[in-house]
Amino acid sequence: MFNIGMGEMIVVAVVALFVFGPGKLPEVARAFGKGLREFRKAMRDVADDIHAGDIQEVKESIQKDINDVKHIGGSHGDKAR
């Protein structure tokens, strides 16, 4: 996801340990994890809404085409009789 290696992760962990301290670090990590989880859920919800909107547009387009075909078929059927 972030394309960082093991060395960079160790440096980030050491810096976080110095900044937050050993007592506060688990709480900060937990809050970060919760925030990341909520962000991913929100992104998934947005993607689902966009996808549902696309499906609705296609459905409406197909329904319009079906109605057009029924209308054309009905008018030709009257002329043939």
C-alpha cells in the first residue's frame, strides 16, 4: 500500500516510540488502526454508491429502449393489419 520496506518501518517505529513514549504508543496505534478501518469502510461505501448509481443508469437506459421497441413494434403491427 505505502511501498515501504522493513528498514523504513523500523525507523518509523523508533521515531513513534520517541515521540509518544512506551505508555502512550499502544493507544496511538489503536486509534490509528481504528481511523484507518473507518476510512476504508467509507471508501468502500462510496464505491458501492457509485456502482449502484451506474447500475441504475443502465437499468433506466435498457427500460427506455424496451419501451421504444414496444412502441415501434405496436405502430408497425397496426399498419400491417
